[in-house]
Amino acid sequence: MLPDELTRREFSTRLASLVAFASVTGRGMAAALSPSSNEVVRTDAIHQEVTLNTNRHRVYEALTDAKQFSGFMAYSTVPKAPAAEIARDVGGAFSIFGGHIVGRHLELVPDQRIVQAWRVVDWAPGIFSIARFQLRDKGSATTIVFDHIGFPNGQAKHLATGWHLNYWEPLRKYLV
């Protein structure tokens, strides 16, 4: 569950007013609206592409189904985390890695795209980043084109490493 048990409407309203992404500008930077001061600040951005030897449907299901997500977490750096909780609808909440990561689905296009408002629970209240997973065919494999923007400055290296250790490599092992 999300902190403060926000309703979908409250969440949507807060997200619209708290995080306004201008655009990704060259050199991996993005702009975000600070929730406390309404001032535009620079933030880091992550772009990663990873190819997995399976079809888009299996990748989509592994990322959006709580049981499958919990299954591949066993290969992550947090192997004994409590089971993931993942709603399957737009606006639905998710809680993964024992509640360390929480958020809501902003867009779900089966087998094509997942866009999430995503946060680490120790970030300042009201701070949500945007994680976008675009699934593309690459022969019989799937390439995930991943973009993560709007997270606090100074977190890019840690988060980029975390995506590899806790998503891409575990998925690669789980989906064999």
C-alpha cells in the first residue's frame, strides 16, 4: 500500500500538482516541479535497454503479476523480501521489495508498455518518480526500453545499479 493510504483520486491530484515533467533534455537531465516550493529543479534521468530471451507477454506478466514478480525477486539482492503486492489496473497501487518501493500504475498497455509513479519509501513525502517500461520485439526476444525520471538528485548511480541487480538480471534468470 502507499503511504498515507491515498485514494486514486487524491493520488492523481497530488501527482498532477507535485510532479510536472517538462522534458528530458540532453545529457540525461530532466525537469521536475518541487512539491514544496513549486520551483522547477533539475533531476537525473536513467535510460537503459535490456534484451531478454522471451516474448513480450511473459515480460509484461512478470512485471505486473504479484506472484511472478515475487518469483523473480528470489534472484535479486533482496531474495527474502515479503511477497510483492501489485494491482492489475491503471491507478492501482503496488508495493515491492518488502514495501521499500511503492507507487501506482499510470498506464498499462498489455504486452507493450507500463508507466508507473514510483518511489522509495525513504524519499521525502510526496516525491514520486516516473518509471516507463516499453516492450519491443527483437526477433523472438524482447527488448525493454526503460526510462526513469524525476527521482531526487544524486540517486542516479544507485538506482541504475539497482535496476540491473534487482530487475534485469533476476528477470533474465527467472524467464529462462
